[in-house]
Amino acid sequence: MQVERAMAMDDWADLLAAANSGDARAYERFLLSVTPVLRGIVRARGHSLGEAGCEDVVQDVLLAIHLKRHTWTVGAPVRPWLYAITRYKVIDAFRARGRRIDLPLEDYSAELVADPGPDPTEAADMARLIAMLGERSATIVRKIGLEGATVAETGQSLRMSEGAVRVALHRALKALAVLRKRHVE
Amino acid sequence: MKTGTLIRALAADTALGRRPETLLLTGLLVSVGVMLLSLWLTLGFRADLAGAIGDPLSAFRFVLAGSLALISLRLIRDLTRPERAGRVRLWPLAVVLAAALAVMAWAALTTPPEAFRMALFGKTAVICLIAIPLLSLVPVAVIMAALRRGATTAPALAGGVAGLCGGGLAAMVYALYCTEKSPLFYVTWYGLGIIGVTLASALIGARLLRW
């Protein structure tokens, strides 16, 4: 178990390094593999939020990891970095919802265990916020996220260049993070 | 919306944010230039620049302000990283404070009673209290921008340290104008200027540096 988990961690460093140098598939694998762990942390602390509420917080954390992934340095351990971002966003999310939460600063080893529960996970906030993004941005996020379209396909159907879709997607995700903050506060 | 949906959208966005270090270093170099130029255009440099470093007790202000700026810069680098922000070491700042108070106490003991008032209040205390915060605007803005590129998990602290660094740099530049000699003067008034900048920056940081 210990060994298995240690291997998963090494894996995270490799995946994140590849992701940060532009490998979208490695990045998706990284996000998919950290999500259950994040969910474990959030659920262990926030039963009172309900399942959808917890998933909102998980999505907050994922968005934060996404927009701040350049602050991880290749070669540095992923775990403390990931935990620090998670802790910050979880405390923030709970405070915004009028609840207090106590997450230890140091002892993240015990926290980073994947939640064994199932993965149904529909969150409440995100769909509504995406709708606030503006027509084109919302369409791009939905096409790529929901329909699984590639950037190229999305560009074709919207008559945009691939580069323009990339820029719009990046801006949309940044705007989403701002909206989330403003919205829950 | 399902989390898997969000993850697919995130994974498709390969644009990476920029790291804070380059902005921090080039920005601070430019800020020092801007501060020197502003000082030169407004108050001007003191006529006898060599006199600024002639008297060790008087020149010690450069050591104090400079170490404040360097120690804070080091802290800022740590504070841009989420996993470091919770465990930065602030004690080196206390060493600078202790040194400042020590040199001030020494001056208090060696200044004759009839000269004490003049040594403490000088003639330019008000100018000092205005100039240091104004000069610090540029470096503090640069540091805040750099911190925003990072991911600090201690926004108020990071803001305060940004103020300390900018205030320290501003004090060093201001010292090229200032002809007040006594540590009684410069520890008090430079100190108050820097503390003001630090507190204001901490308040601003607490809002501006959240993400």
C-alpha cells in the first residue's frame, strides 16, 4: 500500500512535468488521478455541504490547480505543492459558505488518501457560472468538456482558428475562476 | 456539471501562466532606476554624496534598509510558492530591527542633551514621511504584480513583506537626498515610513493577492 502510493506520487511528478511542457493527455491523466484524492480531503471535512456542495469545492480546487500549475517546479515534490493549494482553496470555499474548517498545515500524508467511494459527482455551481461567461466562451467550454470535442473540431464548428479557440478557452477558464470567487462570496 | 467535464476542458487548455521570478527581478531593477530618477527630478541628491557614507554611524542606514530589502526579497520568492508560504522564517527581520534599535540607543546615549531634540526631529521629518511611501509605490506595485503571478497562500503576509521590501528600497534611495545624520532621526522617521508602507501593503495584499 505504502509502496503503491509512493509510486503513484512519482507518477504525479512525471505527469505534471509532461503536462506543463504541453502534453494535454498527460495533463488529463494527472487531473483524473488527483481528483479522487482531493475529493477524499473535501468529503472527510465537509459532510455538511452535501455531495454536490463538496463537488463544487473539488472543482474550485481543480480550477485553482489549473491556473497555478506553473508555480510547481520540475523536480520539486508534487504532494506538498498540491496539498498547499488544496488546503488554501478548501479553507476559502468553506469560509465563503459561512463555515469554518480546520486543516492541519503540516500533516498532509494522512490527508492524501483517495476516497474509496463511488464517483457520481454532479456539482451545482459550475454549469450556472459557465452560462454567465458569454455565448462564445460558454460554447467552447461545453463543446470541449461535455462533448469531448478537440480544439481543432471546436474551431471548425465555430469558424475560429485553433489558436483563437485556445486563447478563448484559457481566458474563459480564468474568467470562471474570477466568477466563482465573486459568486460564492 | 460533472467533474470529468471540467477536467476535459482544463486539459485542453495548454496555456501556462508565467512564473513570477523574471518580473520580480527585472521589475525591481527598473523600479530602482525610476526611484533614482524621481528623487533626482524632485528633491535632488545631496550635494556631498560622499558625505552620505563618510560617517559610519550615519551610513549604517544603508546597511539597515538594504538588508531589510534583501531579506524581504528572499521571503517574497518563497511566498510566491503555495507550499512555502505557510512556513517562511521571519526572524532575520527581527535581527534587523534589533540592530536598528541598538544603533538608535547608542546614539541616544552619546548625543548631548541639548542636541537631542534636533538630532531626533531634524528639519526634514515630514518630507521623509512623504517621500519614502511615494517612492515605494513603484517597487511595491511590481512586487504585488509578481506575487499575483505566483500562488501565495498567505496574502496579507505576502503584501506586508512586499511593503517592507519596497519601503526598504525607497529608504535607501531617499538616503541619497537626506542630510540628517543621527540614527535617532533615521531609525525613527525612515522606520515609521517603512512601517506605514508595510501596513498599507498588508491590507492591500489581503485583498489583491487572493486567488
